[in-house]
Amino acid sequence: MKNKLASLLHFLDRDFTLSKRQVIFAAMALLIIGLGLRCGYWTMRDHPPRDEEFYIQAVENINNHDPAWFKKYDYYSPLMPKIAATVCRSGITAETALHMLNMGYAMLWVLVMFFLCRDVFDDDKAGLLGMALAAFNPYSVRMACQILREPLYILIFTVSLWCAVRVIRGKGVNLLYPAIIGALTMLGIYTRFEGFEITLFLPLAAIIILLQYKIQYLRQAVTNCVIYFLTVAILAAALFWAGDSYMTRIPGKLYGVYVVSKE
Amino acid sequence: MIFINGFFLVNFIPFGILALAGIILFFSRKFKNEKWHYPLLFIITVILFISLLRISVIIGRRYAMPTMVPGIVISVFAIMLLPEILRRFKIKYADAIVRLAVVITLLTCAAKAMRFQESKPYLYKLSEAVQNDCDKNNVNKAVVLIFGNPGGKLDFSPKIDVLKVKSLRIRDRFIDIEYQLANLEPEYLKLSYPLVYMLCVGPESGNFAVDWAKRYHDKPELVYEYIRVKDQTALQLYRLTSNYPSARSSPDELGKILINNNILKNGDFKSKHRLPHEDSSAKVLRSCGVEPSADGDIYFPEKWMIDPGHGWKSACKPVSIKLPEDLTDALIIQSKDWVSIYTEDAFDGGKAYLVAVQAGAGPQGGKLTLWAYIYSADMKYVRTVSYQDIKLSSPSCRELIPFRLDNCEKFRLVLLASGDVNIKNIMAVPAEKSAK
């Protein structure tokens, strides 16, 4: 018995390397397990949570072009219900569309966690470990089965973080990543108003680049920041110009949370 | 505190602890790894910044959610360092032990995920109990007042209205009820609903029915009770039965009660009178952009007045008022700001009324609210009481509002309109006319 345990531990202890095929297989297996867990949780539901009604109504009102609803909830982050409303036009109900999309966001997030951890540690095994933690995370399992804005927001947040890590790793020397992070910042704000926190990522990444490579990468860091802020400014200005009521409310919301509440 | 609680909730406690340990280990020189250092420095800075930013917006544990992403990355870092740490303590099979521990923790994660799903059979049973009781009493409309949080959505039929009293605390239950229902006395819900249900969520030992009877002199009957095993919380469904014919009447019968007992004069705004050119109201209306008729005079519904000092002075131009021309027409008010009209006659306070408003909104949308001006016995203005918003749909719908003003001698009803509003009719009936 003792020998068997020792041999098992030796087997687990050996320093293994994974081929590309094995990584893909392991990632697929984790995705299937993650999906299974979420579906399992979904089938065990015996009552609808409280927030669902509001989101279903939101999607239905968007598709019905109800002006009263738009006026009443113009402060409400519109991205998640608007995507679902677009999907609904294919003929499925608002509830089904919201559930399918949320499950989709949650599974995509598990996949993006692989890329994020792989790029942070420059190691496929770390990517798989991060993916496993994401797939089994109890809170993410719970969120995936409910109609909430969180799965979409967490996906946008993670993709932004991954892009910023690629910029730091020098894999994003081209100018595409800052522009992507700029666009994701706006999408994040439109998913939850707290999404403005994504604006931190690229400036922080630029500072890290300067720390990492000393001054020789100053030009790259500054260019990235300029591209990033230009993207954010152009998108914000376009939305302001188009009279988007949610965008016009953001400064007031930030003032309310970070200035008035402190007083 | 909510943030720390939320951090451990979203990361799952073992991995939350690992993430915190990872942040500490990162700053230890012994474990510095050039390959990971800068991307990890970025991730740790992000988690620290987000923690600072989020503390201001956190009102619930789930707002700590974005820390889950950097939290997982830092947990991975801590897990990758663990074998090295164990080896420093000369522990054999360090890698194997860590891998086994991770697998076991992941399995507990899965178990934890499934345990989130707590069965809540009472949510269905409560809805069923209300429906069965309605069927037994042969009524097709009812209202449910929910005191407290039942922990999920109650699936009532569309004929059952639900009013939530969110801030109920058992210790000061009636202070909260009094506050929430100040304008909607439970007794006067019975004017509109034949059955009023009250769902009380509280400790098993709570004595809702007795407390309620002391406060409102009407003992509710217990219809259904469920004791939640995990925390011994009682979900009790009580019922009050109405004896007002208005509550059980069909729309036509109710219409007759309202028409026969209406005390409001010119509630359909059909009779109008000319306002003298020098009249202060006419001047205010003209200054707001209300267009005079062909003869140059302004006409206004009889028995209705405007208060030049309230709303009208600050109203932005243009305000438009169109009086009803025939039986199907309504009084149309179009205004960017709130403007008000009120009854010339004053009514007795300390009594209950049932007010019926038939109104609608134009394509641009509008809002209509019912207020009351309170007067002393010698008709000196005392204060204004706001009542409730009136549901508007296109072209018009009728809403019944139970209405009571205690502690006042006289009052006048006020209608406040904003946007594009059409008011077809307003009637007020003393509650005793609707009682048996």
C-alpha cells in the first residue's frame, strides 16, 4: 500500500511538459466540465431569482420601442439587454436569449482565463490551472445560470486585462491592442457603470513597460497611451454627439459616487 | 468589510486565502521570478486599484466580483510557488502534494457550486396558496403585500397585484409599515380588492397577526404558513377580507357606483368658462404660452383652478391646454414641466375616498400625479400632500386610488401633469358610499 502511494506520488511529482495537442485536449476537457457544472446547476434551479424579471422586461421593452421605459431607465447600462434584444429578433424569447447569452459569456470567460494566465506566466500549464480555477469557481457557476450583467462584464474585463498583459509582454507592440482596450473600456462602461475602472489598465501597462525596460521603451508606452486615449475619446464624443442618454449620465454618476458620497 | 466578505465569496475561501498569500509572496525577494515579475506586478496593481475604487460603490458582496479575475491569476502564482516553498521545508513529493491539494480543492469548489442551489418550495406553495384561496372565495382579483424578503420571485397570476414593503424590520415593524403605507392604508386597499393578502417573513416567534390587530383593529386570518428549516424563519400568509361592494363589483357596476356618488363637479371638464382678461390666472396662462381662443379670451374648465404661485410660474414655455369639445374628448395638457390644476370645491378631511382617474398619455409620454392641498377649518392653506402617480397608457385607462386624509379639516384635490397628458374624467366617491 505504502509502495503504491509512493509510486502514485512519484507519478504526480514528475516534471511533465505538455504538447500543443495535450493542451488543447485539456482545455477542451475543462470547458466541457465547466459547461457541465453550469448546466447541472441550471437543471437544479427550482425558482427564478429576483433580478430576472427586470432584465426580461428590459429586453421586451427595447424590442417594443416603449418610450416610457427608455425614459424611466435611461440611467441603466444598456449593453446587455440590447445584445439580447438583437438576438431576440431571430424569434426566440427574451428569457431564452438572456440565458443562452449569459451561459455563452461565462464559457468564453473560462477560455479567456486560459490565455490570460498563459500570457502572465508564459506557460501553458499555468493557463490550464487558471482555466480550471475559473471553470470550477462556485460564484461564476452561480452567475452563469442567472440573468445578470456580471458574466458579460467579467468577460469584457478579462479580455481587457489579457490585452494589457500582451502589451506588457511585448506581444502587442502593434497599435491594435491599445485600440482594442479603448473599445473594450467603452463596452465595459456600457455594461456596468463601474466599467470605467478598465480605463486604468492601459496607463498602468504603460508604466509597467517603462519599469520593465527602463527608458528605452518610452516611445512605445507613450504611443500606446495616445492611441488608447484617442480611441476612448472618439467613442465617447461620438456617443455624446449622438445624444446617448446613458453616456451623458456617466459624469453625474461618477460625481455622485466619488465626490458627493465622500462629503 | 462587505468588500473583504465579497472577495472571499467570489474567489472561494481557499483560493481567496491563496490570492492574499500570493500578494505577500510576490513582494518577497526569495521568490522573485524575472519571467513573471512585471506582468504579475501589473495584475497585483490592478487588484489593489480595483479594491480601492470598488469600496465606494459596494452595496452588496457581488460588487467585489471583478477581483475574481486578478484573484485567480494570483492564486495560480501562489500554487506555482507552493512546491518550491514545501521543498524549502524539505517535504518530500512537494509537487505531488500541491497537485493533489489543488484537485481536492477544485472538487470542493464543484460541491460548493452545487450547494448554492437551495430548494425553495415555499415560493411555489405561497403562490399556489393565494390562487387556491382566491378560487375558494370566488374572486378574480387580489393584492399581496410582501413584508420582508421571501428570497425569490413569487409567481402570481397577472390578476394578483403585488406591493412590496421592502424595509420591514421586525423590531420596528409598524413604524416601517406606517411609513410605507402612509398613503395607502390597508383598510382602503379593501376598497379596490376583495381580498388583501399579507406575506410576512420573520422569525418563527413573531406574532404578526396580534401586532397588526393592535395597530389596525382588524385581525388578519392565517391562510398558509411555512417554516424555513435552516434559520427557523416563518413565511406566513394572512388574509383580510373586504366588505366594500366596490371591491367585488364588475367594471360596469363600479362605474355606476362612481357616477351615482361622485362628489367632484365637472370632473369631465366639459363645462368651461371664460377667464376675464385681467384675471391673474389668465395672465399666468398667457405668459406660459397658452393660446387664447378665436375671440381672444382664455377658456378654462369650470370648478377647476390653477395656482399661479405653484408650478406655473417656473413652467417653461410653451404650455398647451386643449379643452374637450365633445363627449369623446379629454382635457389635454402638454408641458415640459409640472403644471397643476385643482378643484375649486373643498372636501371634508378625516374621511376615506375612492378616487377614479381616467387618463392617458400622448405619443411623447407623460406623467400625472394626484396631490392634495390641505386647509384649516377657515380655509387657510396648511400644507400640500403628495399622493401617488397615476398609471397612464395610450389612449386612456382608469385607475382607482383609495384616498384618505386624516388630521385635516378640508382639502382640495390637485392634478399635476407633465409631458403630454390627456385627462378624460376624474371622480371621487366617499368610501362609506361604497361600503355595505
